[in-house]
Amino acid sequence: MGEFALIEWIRKHQKRRRDVVLGIGDDCAVINVSSDKLCLITTDMLVDGTHFDLKKCAIRDVGRKAIACSISDIAAMGCQPTVAVISICFPEHTTKKFVRELYAGIWHISDKYAIEIVGGDIISGRGPFCINVTMLGKDNELKPILRSGARVGDKILVTGKLGGSILGKHLSFEPRLKEALVLNKNFTIHAMIDISDGLSADLNHILEESGVGAVLDEDQIPISPAAVKLSKKTGYTPLYHALSDGEDYELLMTLSKVQAKRILSSDLLNDVKVSCIGEIVKSNGIWMKSSGGNIRPIKPHGYEHL
Amino acid sequence: MGEFALIEWIRKHQKRRRDVVLGIGDDCAVINVSSDKLCLITTDMLVDGTHFDLKKCAIRDVGRKAIACSISDIAAMGCQPTVAVISICFPEHTTKKFVRELYAGIWHISDKYAIEIVGGDIISGRGPFCINVTMLGKDNELKPILRSGARVGDKILVTGKLGGSILGKHLSFEPRLKEALVLNKNFTIHAMIDISDGLSADLNHILEESGVGAVLDEDQIPISPAAVKLSKKTGYTPLYHALSDGEDYELLMTLSKVQAKRILSSDLLNDVKVSCIGEIVKSNGIWMKSSGGNIRPIKPHGYEHL
């Protein structure tokens, strides 16, 4: 069926409430909780063997990651996370040390961002270790930035360098919350998403929600050293990894040429690299412009469950 | 370690935010989202092989149950559920029919109670089918009813009949939302909880949170026909099942003698049976009074993970 097709199917069949400003289909849902306050909600499930491998990584890092993914989703709306609830399915014979290490990772990052764990559910099962985090956020008197706002002529900007996150960044990444709040407060961002499925797949989410297309500059895609390293093992090009690998958790955004220029020359984002990688166009799909000037269509490619 | 000990450990170590009115330790957490609005949040994870057995039950009923459990948690605070997010881990080779049936169960009950599914996460894994529901609720200008409000001299009331839910009610139960809202609107309830772990275990949650004890009248415990039926198989008494079996999802509450009388003679709850099963006392623990007048201590006994 495909993960994205399934989400579309669910979305189409879902009845709507009047106090839901934004339902299925963005990084978070947005609920109107009073006349002037919005509440954001996002949920992420991670399971051993799919999102990490406990034989190869520390449970402390997994706890940290579970929280960091949700922070990244709220950051992708340019908003402030507040509280979270955590459900955990422990395999049988889980030790106290394992639980303590898990929570050390959870608290290390939730304390850093002043997020309170307000509840949860703890169960045991015969399956692998599984953790689900649901996080709430608030608008902080800023407008949540949706996926659906990209306009023809917008520049496409991305933070950091991309690809090869499987070599480490998928566990150790710092969610771009500080940067997202600075961006939402000081600039007019039309559309934003965090890169979890992969650059081309997540850009495609923006394009589909906004009903537009994009031309990317091949030379401008910021390729990480990890992508180069991984490409030597896989035989794919570093560019392929930068376009297709998931879990970089960088911010991908579109905004007017003027605003893009302001960001690129601003020192508000300190030492975080921001790259202008292309432009929003009318023709649907993603197009890649090579240094020679040739343009070819590329297929969005990234991690999809199911 | 034990599920409840683990929850206590987490609770003690959790830092607090100013806008969190109620954190870990009740049916829902309560967050102050604006000057006059409260937001409730609860989360429940269900996994195949622990909470249900897909070899013996329909996935449609499992979808329904996942939503019904969360509705019951918000009902246990006397409040109104609004929206939910759902995370699902599908085993490999899940069919479209399975997904459609699951969502038929989810939507049947969420539509009935006007709850919108506003988001979620869909993943695949090598483990059993696992579903997590996080639900939000609103106070509806009513005060959320906590576990911690029981007072010495309070009567203990319970809805419905208890025990043997494993024979069917654990999947088919109707969450007591309508009744909970009527109770919160029309009466002064000191403490309330839904019976998910078992009567004695859930009563114990109220007692521990309130720092009191309880005397139960053996003759007044409402025993379900399912408890009688199950006792013939297990060799335990029907009373044992009514006290210990989980997942009846009835409401257990404490309130003043005067308010209890008002409820017992009221027709606001229509045809839902309400029983007065005992009284809150100063001495910690749960005490059972037999018809002969003998009093013996009983240990809270119910389902505990880990």
C-alpha cells in the first residue's frame, strides 16, 4: 500500500472538528484551544530493528532520539515544544540499568529544552523495544509555518549538510529548535519541514501540499562528509545520499528571494550553515539543474515504511 | 522493578514546568494552555499478545478498543475528549484489508464521540502489531476530577458490574463518558478513576494519591455474570475476579455521604447501575468487611506490567 498512500487514505476519510486548525498532513496538528492560543501536537514511534539497533547503539541515545525527533517536528512549524507523554513497550527481562539509561537520555534532552514529561504508559510485550513520544507545543504568538505555503519564485533553503546520517547523526543530531524560532520570529517563511524521510522526499511533501514544483541546483546541495564516506561503501554518489538519506533533521524551507537574501547575509543563525539549493517553479515535480545547465526530472526518493 | 514502582521513580525525577497543572500520576495530565482553559492529555499503548490476541479477535475491535481506552481516561477526569493522534507499528506483510478494518473500528467510535484523529505515525517493524493513542481533552468549564481528592468519610461508588472482562468486555466496553460528564456537572465528586488495572489496584491508586484507606462491603461488590462464569474455569471466587480483573473500564469514585445518596436516588444516569461498595477511612490500606461483620485487610491485586 505504501506509507504515504495510506496516510492520504486516512486523511481523506477523517471527519473534521471545528477547533482543529490543521489536521493530518503536516509536521504537527494544530488545535485551537482558546480564542487566542494554538496547541500543536505531534507523535513519533521508534522501534528496535527499524529506527535503531540496540545491538549497535546505547539505549541512552535512543531515549534522546525519541524526544529529539518530536522537538524537530515542532521546530519544523517554527513553534515551541512544551510537554510530552511517552509510551514504552519493554521486552521481557528488561533490567533496571536499561530503564535508568533510557531515562537519562530522555531527561538530558527534555531538560535542555524545558520540556516536561507529563505522563505515559509502560507496558511489556513479546516484541522488540518500542517507544512512542507525543509532544505538545505552543505558538508563542508566532504563526505556525505549514508545508502548504510554498509559492512560485520562492528560494529553497536548507540548514546544515545532508546525507549519511546512518553513520551517526541519526542518533546524535541536535534538533534545529533555536534556529527555527529565530527564523519564524525574524523572517517570513512560506513553508517549512524537517528532513526526516530524506531531502527529495520531504521537499516533495512541501511541493504536493503547495501544488508547485522545484528546480534544484546540483552544485548547491550541501553534502556531508558522512555522505561521502558512505558513498564509498555503497557505490552510490554522495549526491544520491544527500538527496535520499533520511534522518538528517535539518530544516528545509521556502521563502521569497528578498527574505532568502536577508537570511543568507544574517548572523542571527550563528554558525549554522544555510544553503540556497533551488527555486520553486510552476511545473510539478522535482527537477535537477546540473552545473552544465542541463535539467532532468528526479524522483523523490527516501525512506518509506510499508 | 514493577510497573508502578517504575512510574513512581520517573515521577520523582521529572522536572516541572509552571504551566503543567497536573503531571504524572493520574488518568490524564492537565496543562494550562491559556488563562482560562485546561488541556488534558493521556496516552495508551496496546500490543498484540499482551492486550489482545489477533488470533482470537478482530482487528476492528482492537482499533475500537485503542480509542475507547483513551476516552475512558479522559472520562475518568470528568472531561471531554477532543482530538487524538495514533501511532501504529504494522508487522511486515500487513494487508490492505487489515488496515481498512482497523480504521473502521477507530472511526466507528471516534465519530460517535466527535473525536478527530489529527495525526499519527505509521511504521513497520519486525515485532507484533502495536498501536499507541494519545488523546487530548478539554475541561469544558468543569473541574477535572483527580485521584487525590478522596476524604475520610467519603462513600465509594462504582458503575456497572465487575470481573471477567477477558471473556469479552475488555474489547466491547463502552467508555463511561456520558456518565462521567453527567456526574461532574451535577454532583461534587472528590476523586475518580476508571477501572483498568482492577478494582482493588485502581482503588489503591486513589488511596495512595489521597493518603487514606478504604473499607469495602463484601456483599456490595457488583459481580458480573462474566466473573461467575470465569470463576468456574479458574477455581477462584467470583469476588476475587471482581476485585482483581482489569479492563472493566467502569468508573470508581468517592464523594460525601450526601452526594452519594443524591446519585443513588437520581435518574440522571438512566439505566447504568451504580453501587455503593464502601467508605474511605483514615487507616491506610484496603479492608474487607464480610456480611458477618468481620474485617480483614486485602492486598491490592491487579494487572501490573513488568
